[in-house]
Amino acid sequence: MQVENRSIDFIPEHERYGQARSLFFVWFGANANITTVAAGVLPISLGLNLFWSALSILLGSMIGAIFMASHSAQGPKLGIPQMIQSRAQFGVFGAIVPLLFVMLIYLGFFVSNTLLAAQAVASASPIGNGGNIVVLGTVCFLVALFGYQLIHRLQKLLTVASILVFGAATWLALTLPLPTGQWSLERFSLPTFLASVSIAVTWQLSYAPYVADYSRYLPTRTSTRQVFWYSYLGTVIGGSWMMLLGAILAKAMNGFSDNVGLNLVGLLGGSTLLMFAFVLYGQIAINVFNLYGAFMSTVTVIEPFTALKVTARVRAGFLLVITAAATGLCTLAQDDFIAFFLNFIFFMSYFLIPWTAINLVDYYVVRKGAYRIEDIFRPSGIYGRVNGVAIGVFLVTIVLEIPFMNTSMYAGPIATHLQGVDLAWAVGLLFPALSYYWLMGRRKPLADACA
């Protein structure tokens, strides 16, 4: 085990290794944590019963994972991280625009995961909440420093442990008494149901900006179909299971959302050190993804402006600064975590969905997977400094989403007219997909130049 010596650069074939099935463990493990369980509380907090909550979670997860796994399938083919591949759509400098939003997503999830973990172990830790946050940040920094190989190994161990622990938790949760009518078809509200579907869709899409980072070391000959399905099944099974568990416990346990981690530990037989260690393990594992992705994004932003050689020391320096900044943000904790988390997920979707639509249309339809990798690293290459089409479509889409938005902070006029139905996600998917395809089709010579 050694510090990963690659950052945003292309992975040559002689350094490729592994099999597609490892991606199942990566993405199941990425969901096996109390943050995903807390996400399952959100449909309940919106007012749905368990039947409609479960249906919205399953439907949203299956829809969102289609896009997530489609990004994962790009990794072996291109051999580069996900966000630097966005230069092929937005231009070498233009890609900085979506990157800035993606970095906010990384920081938001890092804060959410850390706060939940610190809250869960507060009663068992002698060093206080601030000390817990610093320790969590330090461990995440060390794992992210070693990088790809260590992350894959930890996720495999986490998957095995999670099946045992969350299997027991699910069995116990199903034995708890529930309020009447939880599995009935009554109490249906279309706006609330669609909002809950959007939460699950966005949850899966939140992995899209870095999903290919964990498949890019696979050999080029790796089956695209296998990469897709192992990623898809891992994230759908892991994400749906954890969210459903959260939804059930939110109905069965009074005050469950007040401290998701501690209440889950209590369900499993008391505050044992082993269970606290498992909770921390899960939170560290997912937070490493956010640090690793933030590091990749930071290098992608800086690299066009300077001849940056990412040595082990440079890597450590970047990660240390990012970890310190993210850990510092944890001190700005929200009293009402569930409300904060709900608004954050909705906010995130308004920027993620247009980016994913542009990226996937470009890869699968416009260029059909044919890219000049060396030009992705050159502002003077065929992808240019800025692609005005992609930037324009991305920004216009965000503006068009505003009337369709419905959050506790803002409700657009169209969403209000539709009795609260939030269709911003549909606008954010359809408009950029169609407009980018049409506008890039008018620039056919550029698309052909990549083949």
C-alpha cells in the first residue's frame, strides 16, 4: 500500500487492474452509512406514509442510478476522472463553471456526514464534539491520501460488515409496532410523492461527479455492460435498503431523526464500542469520497493555469487544506439538521441534473465515446478553452428551473400553480439534453474531429 501517484492524469494500460465486480462493493459501501439512513427519514418528514415512502425511494433510486451507472461506464474507456472529462463538453477553462458547483456539493456532504457521526458518538467520546470532528477529519485525510486502492479495499470490508449489521437492524426494525395505516394506499399526495422521488433521484445523482474516478483504473477491455450493472446494483440495493430502514425507524421510534446514529446503535442492543466503531467506519468511508473528489476537482481547476506536477507531497498539501476547510465548516452546524439536509439535497439537484444531461448526451450520442484524451489537457486542443454552447445551456437551464422549484426557502410560480409539484428536475434533464444535442449537431465538424 502506497500513496496514489496519479491524480487527474490518464491511467496508462500497464497500470490498469481489477474487475468490474469490485464496483458493487464500492457503491454498496458508499450507501451503507447513517447519512443514507437519515435520507430515508425525509419522505416521512414530508408527510408520506411508509407505503408511499417506500415506493418513492425505490422508484427514485432506480431512475437516478441509471444516470449514475452510465457515468461509471465511462471510466475504463477514458481512463480519466469524471470531472476532467467535462472539459470535452465545457472546454478546458469552461469546465470550471460546473466544477465550482460540484465542489459545494462535496463540502455539503462532508459537513452532513461529519455532523451525523459526531452526534452519534458524542455520548461515548471523552473529547467533546469539536474533538470528534477533528479526529474524523484526520482519519478521512489519511485514507484519501493513499487513494484509490485503499478506498476499494475499505469499501469491500464495509460491504460485508454492513450486510451483517444492517441486516440485524432491519430485522429488529420490522418487529417494532407502527402507527396504523402505514402500508395502506391512503394519504397519497402527488406533490409530496414527486418531491420524495426527487430526493432519491438526486441522492443517486450526487455520486455522478466522481463515479468514474473509481472505475478508471479498470482495463480498457472491461465490459461496459458489467461496469454499468455492478455500479447500478450496488448503489440501488445499498441506497434503497438504507433509506427504507430510515423510513421505517422514523415511524417506529419517537425522536429517531433527532440522533439517527445513536438511535440506530440503541436499536442494536446498546451503546457498545463495536457499534460506535461501525458507525464511524461508515461515515469515514463515504467522507473519503468527498475529500477525494474535492481534491480531483481542485487540481482540475488549477491545472490549466500552471504546470502542476502532483507529487505525494503536493497531494498531501492539497488534501490537508481541503480537509481543514471542510472540517472548519462543520462548526457552522444547523440545529434542525433534517430541514437543512432536505434543502441541501433539493438545492444540489438544480445544478447536478443539467450537468449530467450534458455530459451523458455528449458521451453517448454526440461523440459516441470517441475522445482525444491528450486534447482534454490542452487549452489549444479541439475542445478549446470555453465551449459557449455547453456553458450557455447549463446556465440557461438553471434559470429555467427557477419557476419550477419548490423548497422551504423558495417556491416558484409554476410549482405554486401546480399545488407544490416540483418539476425542476424534469426541466433540468430534458432541456439541456435536447438543446445541447441540437446545438452541437450544428457544429458537426467538431464532433467528427474526435473520432
